[in-house]
Amino acid sequence: MTTGYTKAVLALGSNLGERNDTLSEAVADLVDPPEVRLLAVSPVVQTKAVGGPAGQPDFLNMVMTVETTLSPAKLLQHCQSVENKHHRVREVRWGPRTLDVDIITYGDFTSDDPVLTLPHPRAAERAFVLYPWSLIEPAATLNGERISALAARAPDFDDLAPFDGFGDFDGVPTAGAVE
Ligand code: ADP
Ligand code: MG
């Protein structure tokens, strides 16, 4: 890593509108400023919505790694400005949204602040974050455990499917890094 840059893991999700187009544009928007450089982009996975109102469309989720000179707070602001650009709907907690961007980790930085909790407090139990992350960083750990092992134990693991470009793919995650 270049001096002055910190590696951050970002998780993106969309379950409203042209979900794949939104994710594609969001990746480009997130790495648009010179302070943010792209390291890796995961495959897109399709996930049942966890929590929130019943009957919402499936989520498309993916993880990207970046290196950045932005502070954690500035990176959060940047992520939120990208969410806002995509007209994110915020009325219902855990309801449908055009775009959700969460910071999963920022280097080794830890924070209990509810405005920016790091590592993200729910990442360790979300296969839709852990599994795509494990595909681009197989050796990564969270709370001292391999993320692929955490993914396999996560309650939503069986709800994941590879994104087939259309929607109703009736499959299971490819083997990848999950043992
Ligand atoms: P969620 O992502 O949990 O579904 P929201 O996207 O609506 O919910 O986020 C609610 C708030 O969570 C944001 O306003 C933000 O300040 C806060 N937050 C705390 N930690 C993080 C984090 N690691 N990444 C993104 N947002 C966070
Ligand atoms: Mg969020």
C-alpha cells in the first residue's frame, strides 16, 4: 500500500430500480475522487432481503476494496453523497433502497461511535457481505476469524445465489473461498 493511503472495505447493496446499473455507477462514483483508488471489486451476489418489510425485491450485493487518503468520517460522507446521488429511499428502516453503501473496515481502525462504527457492527453475521468479500480477500479476518468461515455460518448464507443478470437464479453460491 502506498504511504498515506489506508485500505477500506466497502459493501454495496441495491434492491430497487435498475439494481445492477446502480451498483456499476456507484463503483465508478466511489473511486472518482483522486483520494480514493480502486483495489478490487467482487462478483455481484443476489440475496433475499434480511429484516424489514416482507415481499421486498431481492438485493444485489457486492464488496469493493479501496485505498484512500480520506479520514474515516470523510469516507463516510463520500459514501453517503454517492447514496444520495442515486436517490436512495430512506423512509423505512431496512426497507427497499436504491443504494446502500456501508464501510466494513477502515484499516485497523476501531470505533464505537454510532455515526460510524468500525468494523461495521453487523458485518460478521452477514453472508451477503462476508461471502463476496471472501472472494476478493480470501485471507481476510474479522474479529479474529476467517471471513469465509464466518460467511458459511451466517444465517443468510443459504439465501445467496450468483447474480445471473435477470433475477430468479435457482442456485447456490459457487464454491470459491468458502470451505
Ligand atoms: P443500514 O446500512 O444499517 O441498513 P443505514 O444505511 O440507514 O442503515 O445507516 C444508518 C446510519 O448508520 C448512517 O447514517 C451512519 O451514520 C451509520 N453508520 C454507523 N456505522 C456505519 C458504517 N460502518 N458504515 C456506514 N454507516 C454507518
Ligand atoms: Mg448503510
